[in-house]
Amino acid sequence: MSDEKTRALLTSDVQVTSGETDVARPTWSGRLEFILATVGYAVGLGNVWRFPYLCYSSGGGAFLIPYFIMLFLCGIPLLLMEFVIGQFTHLGPVHALAKVCPLLKGVGLATVVLSYIFCTYYNVLMSWALFYLFHSFGAPPPWRTCNNSWNVLENCSSGFPGNATDLQSASQQFFDHRLLEKTSGIENVGGLQWELFGYLLLAWIIVYLCIFKGVKSTGKVVYFTATFPYFILFALLINNMQLPGAKEGVQYFVTPVWRKLFEVKVWVNAAAQVFNSLGIAFGSMISMASYNKFNNNIVRDALIVSFINSFTSILTGFVIFSAIGYMAHIHNLPVDNISTDGPGLVFVVYPEALSTMPAFQLWAPLFFFMLLCLGLDSQFATVEVALTFIKDEFKAQILQVFKREELLALVICVVSFLLGLPHVTKGGIYVFQLMDHYTAVVSLMFLAFFEVIAVCCFFGVCRISYMMEKMLGKSANIYFRICWMFMCPVLVLCILVSSIIQYVPVQYGTYRYPLWADCVGWCVSLLSLIWIPIGAIHEICNNKGSFLSRLKTALTTTLELDVEDSLPEKQNLGNPVAETSVALLNTTL
């Protein structure tokens, strides 16, 4: 793939005046490149780790109901909305959202900051995968027995003892005491876990080697990392379904516990999982769509990406829960008694299950190599969000300092590595859980809300449909119109308000974080969210006239869609919210 074409994997903002008048804008050579890039970004470790864990902690199949409701009413429409904005404007999230709604132009920059914060701790999961990968070649595996130096013999069990006892499985103790060297809490961070430090460094070296040449290296790697995991997942599923007890595990996965549907937390987690797995509000989907040809069929692409992403989550659910059912069978326990906390569902339960399977030396390395592949292409995109934004905004100054763009990529990776070091301390799991909660759940929900307000409410559904009609020859159907106009704003607002009202501080298992740690978590959220009010204040201050006239100008899109859109009476066509807002301002003025 040529250097210009694989630039589509990046998230640059190129100044263009309209969707059809882009200047020397690189495009994908074919739709397969775009689909592979977006699927590779969307399908990641969250599909294997977060989705099965949320199912497990939310009553099995009960989680599937809010997940699919959020997917069809919010996920698919919002993914298409981001594709439309990116493809029509041929701009990245910062400049595209600034044109769509100048008042909320800070949302674009907030997505860049969120993506960068996300990449600093997301790579820690790959360091865990590398740790298990290099320790999976021994026989027996080190997490199978209690005869190791890190085991606490008085409460160690060679199998899963269940929730009714104080015993821990050997696999849990390997995760806690060997991998993490876990302390008692975040207030006791301890020193670095040096072996994990080395694996994190190795993970960042791999990422750098895959992105420092941009197209020449990243393009080739993505084709492998986006497809190889499916061969392993299907092979594991075929193997697992032949194991005793697998049927009970799958039944637990698909059988809903109806009382869980009345818990707001389940719905919030379902929405966060949809937004997180599809990459909504991270800015990357807008950026990658901006490299499409103007008439590319993005409706088809949005459906394909959404289907593959959800299919992968369901597939990994069957793989993980069939293994859990097998573990419950061999230990004579109910499926919901195979207890674990957080990411331990993949890094505790599944390694234990693998260690008892036939041909363990084959399946264990393949499984952890699969985790590594799933994480890499997602990590590429999140790192490139920050890297390319810096290059696009400050390219002249950067070239004066670094001379070569490869050095900038090195600096970004080194800084990201250093910011990830708190996660590989002996109390790093508590830092990781805190960051993941306030970044991938709290910040993401706020950003999704403001993005919906900016595009669906102030910019308007009719304008989105007009953009689609100009690109595809037909406007959006009634399903997407209803979702954009009513369902997306209402559902996102309800979930955001409910989660605020019923807010519960983050915790890891039975450990409850101190107040100062929660304050740190909110500060992490504000690192991205603070740009929204800053952008609004900056836009209002830069406009001329009275405050109300400045606000009116800030609510008016600067994206030129048609000659008629420049007329005063047409400036807010598209949504009752925008029409009402400007009508009130006109009356006041």
C-alpha cells in the first residue's frame, strides 16, 4: 500500500472547504481497505475481555438485551453519523466538528485527548498478554499448581474453590502475586514490577516498529492482525464445545436474569460497551471515513462494521463461557460460582481452563498471541490520533525540532510508555481499573452526549440526510432519521443523567477506593472534557456583537452545504432544537 493511501489509517485534519472540493486529498484504493481498517480498530481486546466480563457480572444473557437495544438505537446510527461527517467534510474530528457546530468545537479536541489517555493504559493489556504468552510454553503451566514461590499455601486451591470459601485458585494467585505482585490498595502502589515493566517496553517497541513508517509498516500489519484472530476463535470454539460442561456455560451466557434489567448500571455498561467497541466519540471513525471517496456507500460499511464487531463479541462470549462451563463441570460448581474480578475473566479463568485442555501447549500460546493481535491494530489507531493531530497542527515547528517525523513517533511512544508506568507498579491494577472506569465509561458517555447534541440537535437531522443524499444519491431512511432525531439524544441523555444520579464510586472486587483516588479519577476525566467549555468560551469570545448575537453565531454551522444554506431563514434548518434556540435568540435580540 502506498504512503498516501495508508495515511487513511491516520487521523489527520486537512483543511478543505467542502465535501467535493478537497485538495489533493488521499483516498482509499478500495472499500476493503476502509472496512479492514475500521474493523481492525473496532475489534480489540475489549471484545474478548470487557464484553464477556460485563456479561458475567450482569447476569449472563440479561446483558445481551440492553446491549442490542443500544446497538440498534444508538450504536449503528451514531457510527453512520460519524462516517457521514468524515466522508462529506474530508476532515478529522477537530476541524469537522468545529464546522458542524462551532459552539461545541471542543468536542473534537476532547476526542483526541480521550484517545491518547486511552492508549497509555490500553497497551498494559498487551503487556499482560505478552507475559502469559512467554509463560505458556512450560509444562505444567505455572498457574496450575500451588507449589510455586508466589503461592500462599494456606489459602491456595489447585482448582476454583467457589465463592463460599476464602480459598483462591492457583490461577488467581498467579495473576495477583506473580503477574501483578498486587498490593493491598492504590494507597500502597509499591515499586515497579520489573518483569511487567520489560513486557510493557516490548509492547511499545512493537507498536513503534509498526507505526514509525506509517503506511509502509502499519498497512501490512493491519491486514494480518484484523483477520488472524478469527481463525483462532473458531478453532477454540470448536475445541471448547466438545468439552464436558460447555453446554451449561453457554446456557448461562444466553439465559437472561431478568432482574438485572432494572439496574441502571447494566444499561450504562451496555451503552459504554457499544460506544467503546465501535469507537464512537473517540474521533478515529470520523478520521478514517474522511479518506473515503466522496460517493462511497457508508451505509453498507456501517452495517458491515457493526455486524462484524457484534459478531466477534458474541463469538468470544461463546468461547469464554464454554470454557467457564467446562471449569464449573470439572470443579463441580455452578457456572456463576467461577468467581473472578475485572479482567481476570480472561487472564484468570481462561488460562486455568486452557491448562486442563488437551494439547495445552498449542492452545495457550495461540490464545495469548490472538490477544496480542487484537490489541495491536486498535492501539495503532489510538496512538495515531494524537500523533497525526500534532503533525497536522504543528508540522512546520515539529520538523524544525525533530527534522524527521519518525522521531516524533518515537517521542510520542516514549511519553506514552512513561505515562503507563503507574500501571506496572505493584499496585498498578488499581490504577488501571481507575483509569479504565473514568476514561472508557465516564468520559466516553459525556463525550458521546455532547457529540450527539452538536450533530443531531444543533446541526440537524435534515442536514445529515442532505449530506447522505449528495454523496449516495438518496437520503437517510426513516429508521436513521428517528434514531438521530429522538432515540439517540433521549437514550444518551437518560443514561447520562441516571448514571450521575445513581453514581457509585469505582471499586475493584471488594476493594473500595479512597476518596482522593476518586477525585484523581474525575481529574482524569476532566483532562478531556475540559476542552468542551474552553472551546465554547473561545468561540463566543471570538465572535462580534452582543453576547446573544455571539451565541447565535456560535450555534450556526459554518459547513457550506448549498447556496440556500447561506440564507438567514435556512441557517438552522434541520432540527427543532436548533430552530427553537435561534428563534428565541432572534426574539430576544
